[in-house]
Amino acid sequence: MIPSPSASSVKAPAGAESLLRRLEWTVLRRLDGLLQGDYRTLLRGTGIDLADLREYQHHDDVRHIDWNVTARLQQPHVRVFTEDREMNAWFLLDLSPSMDFGSGEQRKRQVSAEFVAVLARLLTRHGNRVGAMLYGAGVDAVIPARGGRQQVLRLLHTLQTRPETPDNKNLGTTRLQDLLDSAANLVRRRSTIFVLSDFISEAGWEQPLGLLAQRHEVVAVRLLDPMELVLPDLGLIPIRDAETGEQLLVDTHDAGFRKRFARIAAQREAQLRACLTRAGVDALELSTDDDLVSALTRFTDMRKRRSRLSGGHAGTGKLPAHLLPAA
């Protein structure tokens, strides 16, 4: 694992400054009007001051069970704590070859970078610290959590200057569990963790994600492209597996082929959503043709509904499948 240079040694390039200014003008200004009063719903911290007791709900942190009250009432109850505003947030960034795909104007990697910039700026404006772990062929860079606008520029600089994987280079399949295991070992203090990935990975990441969610507030940000769900009629085209480099020539004019492709894609969607639900994490689907403000507003509305379902206290917990936002 290769740590990134220290913050003092990195001067933000004009590209990072320009992108952040554009996002502050086009996205953050709109969000400021939509999210007034909703900051604590969107991103919640932790605390140590006891505020209340409530009945235990599935996937509550068992460390917060009040055993005296549980024994007296014969019903499991958990302690609820007053939250601190300051928090640490970590972005676990999947930058494997499949994240370079995009059928339109944007690639998944670009959408991921803009999401990181907006969320990091929202957090640092409130005095919080943000850090990142980057995964390519493995976990190859760590940006320690710090605060301030300069830290956001540093994150953007790192993402913008990171080279894409050459088409002729096969890095093998993605092992998302390696990124999640590294985060579990590195991030000790309870934090909010955003896992940004298309979740095109070897099996085995569900359990590490669930374990991470037992200690931290985890949000799975799933990046996707419309062409990964439905193939248009483009005639005879080559299709390349970004992970393995394998190429196939397919006839998209064949309606039967397109229907089979859509059915398999829908099955994978259902399986992925079920995995995220079992892991007990919130999930946001972010498409390359999506509007970032709309996606974040959707996410906020989802958190509000979940907070109401849990009696007004948002913590680590399982989100019902019907509340997962659709892209």
C-alpha cells in the first residue's frame, strides 16, 4: 500500500480548482436550498452523552444494549446517544478498469469523482475530516483524513491525475473484499464510510461489508451505466470485458439477444440489492446519466424515511429493499 504525499507537498492543480468551483456553483448551491435543516439526516455523527432509550431493532449495534433495562422490561432496549457534529468520513474508491466505462458523455469514474467532491465539500464546510482509500489492482493509495477545502482539492487532484488502465493490460478481476478488509484495519474511530463501486467484483465482499457496517455508518454508492442494463440496437458491435480484457462480437440487432441480456442484467440487479440489504447498509444508485442533485435529494429522502421508521434515530441498520432508491 502506497501512502499519498503529505498535504503540504501537494499544490492543487488548476483542473481540480476549476472542477470544484463548478460543482460549488452548479451542485452545492442547489443543495444548500434543498438540504437546509437536513444535515443531520443526511450525515450523522456519533456521541457519548446518553439521550434516550428505545426498543432494540434488527441490526442495531448490540454494544448499545442496556442490559439492566432489558432484564427489567423483558424486552431488548438500546441506548441512544446525543450526536457530535464533528465526524470523520472515508471514501473507499473502486478505480478498477470497469469504472472507466461510460456509454454517454460521462464515465463511471467521473461521476464517482464529482460525488466525492460534493460530499467532501459538504462535510468539510461543517468542520469534519475526510479521507480516502483507492483501489486499482489492489489498495494502492491512502489519503489520511483531514479537514478544509484544500483537502477536497487534494482528493480531486489525486483522482484527476490517476491514469486509466490501458486497454491491453489485464489486471485480473476486482477483489472488492480487499478494499473493505483494508478499511476495517485502518479506520478505527467510528466514521461514515462511502463505498463507491460498480460492485463488479469477485464474490466474497458481502461479509466484509456487513462487518464494516457493524462498526461504522456505511453507505454503498453503486455506479452504473444505462447500457449495462439494456442494450440498444446498434447492429454488430465488439464488447470487451474491462476486467479480464476478453472481447466478443455480438449482434445487438437480434431482439432475442437483447432480451436475454436485459433479463440477466435484471437478475444481477436483484441479487446485488439483496446483498446490500443483507449487509445492512444504506445504498444509493448513481448512473452516468443521472443528475447529481436529484440523486443526493433522493438519498436524503430515503434517509428521512428510514429515520422515521426507526423512531427518529438513524444508526447502522438494515434498509428495507423497497426503500433502495432506483437510478
